[in-house]
Amino acid sequence: MTSPAASLVDLERYPVDRLDTPEGQALVASCRAQLETNGCCNLTGFVRKEAVAAMREEALGLEDMAYRQDGRRNAYFTLDDPALPQDDPRRRYWHYRMHQLAGDAIPGGTGCRALFQWGALTEFFRQILDYEALYPMADEFQNLNLIYLHSGHHQPWHYDQGEFAVTLLLQAPEAGGDFEFVPAIRSETDENLAGVAAAIDGRHPGVVRPVRDAGTLTVFRGMYSLHRVSEVQGNRPRITAVLSYDGRPDRIATDRENIHIYGPRVAAVLESRRAQESL
Ligand SMILES: O=C(O)CCC(=O)C(=O)O
Ligand SMILES: [Fe+2]
């Protein structure tokens, strides 16, 4: 059976449903080359215009359930360490606001859920990122998220916990809200704090700003590439779907972590489940 997701994607331009054909293999090769050179693969017009408009409406209808984050954090999600020098990048904190919706609240009938669960798309990511096996992330809260950034909102510099992430822009803001990242700024063995300080201060020469519009799909290696979303301006919120995959089929986060990220709604979901189980 064809997945409903197939009708959302511009398959003429991006033949992810026929990866074993010459045009499918050419797409894989070009994405691999983009990832190699930029640490990022940016596919404009991946989701068709009418489809992205419908997905944006679905996302707007779900926003009430999103956690309204309003906090302070550094790029490492760590607490301040006064023993470090004052100008250490680990001591740079930003006040930020954003609305984030966990995957359990994104129903099966939505376009972004259909895309996330489409086997052909997972296989495409597996091939371009060179995984032996790849699965949609098992954690029901973290697997698929919607992020809404309104005027004045931004997502400060950070690294992701997953090796790579896939984002789909559902609505571009009027101004600002640029995705900025520095490919492979750190490695497993070198935090490169001097490079991170340069990026934070706006003097790193390697900052990449892919051109993105509604419907653009972006794959990037966020665990080693510092990235952020600059402040959104104007009345139209920036809406992004974040799709997470894993080389393991069963990785789930702790309740504590998910409550921390997604707030009281998820705490209540977990609490009511515990109450059910103890009946
Ligand atoms: O919205 C984006 O473009 C990036 C999102 C991101 O980096 C994240 O959610 O970790
Ligand atoms: Fe990120």
C-alpha cells in the first residue's frame, strides 16, 4: 500500500520512493556530497506547496498543547560553573522563549506524522547518512516535535543529543528566524571552546545559513555542529517539524527528561498512566 506521505512530497524532484533507480541514486549521491561539504543537506520544495499549507494548518491547530518554554540556558544545557573563567563559552547563557509540542500530541492522521513514519523516507536518510540500520526514534515524546517561534522568540546556540536531525519548515516568519550552524565545530575528542566562543560572538568564518522556505527539508549533523535559530520578527510564527531517528529501534528517554523538556502536560500524561497501572 502506498503511504499517504508519498502524495506530500515532490517526488519528481526528490525521488525518495525509488532509491534504487538511477535518479534515486543520483539524489542520494548529491545529498551525501552536500553533507560532506556543509555538514548539512538542504532540500528546498521537498514538501509540495498545497501539502505544506495543510500541514501548517494542522500544526496551528495543535499549538495549544505545546509547552511554552521560557528559560535560560547555555549551549551545553549545563548549570553555571563559577570555577570557569568569566568569558568561557560554557558560561554564556541566553534567555529564550519557544513553544514545543511533544510527539504524543501529534496524531496519526497528520501529514508530518505520515512523513515521519514513511519507510521510504527513513531508508533515504539511512542511505545518505550511512547507517547500517535506522529507525524512527522510539521515544513517543521526542520522536516528532513541532516548534513554534513567535515574534521575539529564538532558539539559542546548542548541540543536539541525537547525531543528526531532520527539520521541515512548515511556515517561514516575516523576518529573522534563520537557521545558522557551524559544521563539525567540535569532535568527540575536542570541544574547540575557542571556535565556539567565536561563533557566539559572531566572528566565526564558518557559519552556514541555508536558504529555507516553507516546505524545505534539512538534514544536519547537530551533535557536533553548533547551531541556533535567530530571533523571529513579525506576526507570522516560524513553525518547524523536527523528525528524530536512531540507529537503535528501542531508545527511549527517562520520564524525568521528558517532563523537563515538555513540561506539565507530559507530566500529567505520565502521572495518569502510572495511576492506571497501579489500579
Ligand atoms: O528549527 C530549526 O531549524 C532547528 C531546530 C533545532 O535545532 C532543534 O530543535 O534542536
Ligand atoms: Fe538543534
